[in-house]
Amino acid sequence: MATPVHLSAGPGAGSLLSVVGYLVLVLALIALASWLAKRSRLLGQGGDIKITSSLGLGVRERLVVVEVDGRRWLLGVTPNQIHPISELDAASQVEPEYRATTSVDFASRLKELLRQGGR
């Protein structure tokens, strides 16, 4: 009569499973901490600093009008630096037709420019 053979995963299978379990737990904690950091930053925004308008000058250069504690500043922004150009009067307003939006659809803007050039 033959004795039954018991197959086991080996002596290290349990420890490997626990290592993988702890790794998943650590990754979940990192994701949770990241989510909480983003959420707390979103709740803290909108205090004393507000970007009033923005105008792209090049691929990575912009002019930005920023309002800080009731004072308005014109800033030059590049990838490496931010330069204060001038403090603006509180009464001066940016003309709506020149106000740049950050979500301009390139295809629609190109079509508009091509239509204007074709007239």
C-alpha cells in the first residue's frame, strides 16, 4: 500500500506571502498619504493669492497678473525664474479680449486663425 504524498509550497512560501502582503500594505499607505496631501492642499488654496490672468509669450514663458492681499502684480514667468515686472493699479483691468485662458484648444484656435487669414 502506498503512502499519500502531501505537496507543500515549500518552507519559504509563507514568508514570501507575508512579504508581498506587507508590500501591498505599504503601497496602500503611500497612496493614502498622497491622496490626503493633495486633498489638504486643495482645501487650503484660494487664500490671499489669486491668478487674475495669464498670457503665453513663448513655449514656456508667460506674463501673469497676480493679486496678493488686494495688490496686483505683473510677473514674468519662465521655467527657471519668476520676475516681478510691475505693480499694477487696483483700478486697471485687463481687457477681456486679451485675457488668456489656460485651456485653449489648439485645433479650434488654429482653425480660427486659418479662417481669419483666408479672408
